Amino acid sequence: MAGVIVIGGGMGGLSTALLLAGDGHEVTVLERDFAVVPDQFVAEGDTVVALGNYTWKHKGSREPASVKMVHVWTPDDGKAVAFQQHVDTVRVRELS
């Protein structure tokens, strides 16, 4: 399948990325100087888990930064009805 870039990391963009990835597309979500890069999707029952990285450029130095992330989605009838985000916030603060 083709790679897809989704512009915008809000709920709409992330939901779109989730559905595209579920169809087998390689998805990258872009924000200005920020990207959500899913590496793996795991689905079981009514839960979908995305494992990957947040990447961005440091505001001062413009150096690239990256931290692991996990998104947990609960879809119902083709819509996201619950979302949890897990990230090492201490590491994000250290890199920002």
C-alpha cells in the first residue's frame, strides 16, 4: 500500500490516520514542526493501540527531538469514542 501523509494532528487527523493505517497504509501525521509517526498498530476487540514516536524541532536550537508514544483508541461504528495518550512527559520536557 502507498504511504499517506495526514496534515493536522487533531482528533480528526489522528482518526483519519488510524483508519488509513487500519487499511494497510503507512501513515505519517504532520503538524508544523511536529509529527506523530506510528510504527505499529495492534487491534483486539474494541481497542486499537498505536505505538510510535512524536518528533519535533526544538524551538530554540531547531535540533530534532523524538520521544516514544502510545495511543489507545476505542472505535464504535467507525468513530473514535475514547482516546488515551501515553508519553514520557519528563523526557518531552527535557527535550523541549
